[in-house]
Amino acid sequence: MDLLLQQISAAADYLRALSFEQPRVGVVLGTGLGELIGHIKISHSIPYHQIPHFPESTVESHKGQLILGHIGDTPVIAMQGRFHYYEGYTMQQITFPIRVMKALGITQLLLSNAAGGMNTAFKKGDLVLLDDHINMQPENPLRGLNSPVFGPRFPDMSRPYDPALGARLQAAAASHDAEMKTGVYVSVMGPNLETRAEYRFLRMIGADLVGMSTVPEVIVANQLQLPCAAVSVVTDECDPDNLHPVSIEEIIAVAGMADKKLSSVFATVIKGL
Ligand code: HPA
């Protein structure tokens, strides 16, 4: 635990030494979703491997750099590429950047991801605001010794996604003529996509969307009492009764098509924070 605290301090100190002002908003960009970077007046782009104790992204579609800059007047810190459990990292590694961003002073966190749409009302390219989640990953980032610095041992999860941030995202989407649905996200380990029987099961337990990320970061954000919101881009339609094969290339391509819309919505919200 002390080691983790020291590592967080070392990473935060390294970033503070770049003498960028205190970031207000943290952003985690999901698979194929990097266009928000184009909205940032960039002060620093730092490859993850230069930051002490940061894991390195192993997935090609994830760039692996931390961006410091401004959107409007709002100082932001954005992760271009995140870490997934299926890459072999521990949950503590996956969520390390969230703790570092919080140590730097962010007061809000926005996350995006690419997800399979199991709700038949969802179509490829749709934006869906997460209203709640189900954690089906085999591990929890809060397992093990807990420091009071992080927050409570047993964090409340009755409202894991901040309603006020969610309302801002909905309003921003409306201002861009982009429809934003809402749904429940289930996180699985991956990296394989699901079988028809698994989609049927995940739908039955109450999930509208399935993906391989986000939930560990959101659990840690909740423990840190850091308000967060997350938006999924539906990259494939997962109707078990009419399932078509899907490849990661297609998932990335569909995410790319919705990226502009999502990035405009995020930028609008961030400017107002
Ligand atoms: N399943 C799991 N993760 C995903 C999917 C999916 O269908 N699509 C995008 N990420």
C-alpha cells in the first residue's frame, strides 16, 4: 500500500514538474476514440513510458500518451489510450492513472469506451450515457490493503455515475443534434467477444451494453469521491438471435465514425466545467 502511494506521488510529482496549471477535468478515451485530442490546446504530450510507474499500453488502437492542455479555459488531462485487464495488468495498474489524476487535482472525470449494444434499440454508432453498471470482471481494484488516503474501505455505489455530469452531457448532445440514449454497462474480462449464449445471459441480468473497460476506473473514482460520467459508442449490435461475426477492425472503424460527435459533446461539456 505504501509502495502504491509512493508510486502515485512519484508520477504526480513528475507531471507537476512540467509546471502546467492544476488540471480540472480528467478524460479517459476508449478504443478508436481519440478525436477529442483535436479540441485540446496541447501544452504537453507525454508517452506513458516516460511517466514513473505508468503501465504501457499494449493495444495498437490505443496510442499511449497523456495530454495536458486546455479546452476553452478548462485545464484538462487526457489519457489517449487506457489499460485493460485482458492485457495482463493488475487492477491496480489499470486504475493507477485515475489515482494520479486525482492527486494532481482533477475534480471531474469523463470516460468513453467502445461497447457492444445488446439492447435492440441501440444501433451502431449510437452514443449511450452510462446510467449504471454491472462488474463481471474477475477482480476488483480495491482488493487488498486500503489507505484512508484513497477513501472508504466499502465505497457506496448507489449512484456510480454523477447525475449532474450526465445532465451536462445530455444537454451538450442535444446542442449538437446528437441523440444520447442511456443504459447499463456490463464489464467483462475479454479479450474474446461474447458467444450468443453469453449475450443472452448478459442481457438477462439487466445489461444494455457490454465492454472490457471503464468499470475498474469508475470504482476507483467512486472510492476517491471523484464525480465521473461515461459514454459508450455502440460499435456492434449483439442480438443473440441475429448475431453476425465482428472483428476488432470493424469495432475500431465504427468507433471512428462516431468519434467526431462524441468529441464535440465532450468538448462542449469540458468548456463549461
Ligand atoms: N463485447 C465486448 N466488448 C466489446 C464489444 C462486445 O461485443 N464491442 C466492443 N467492445
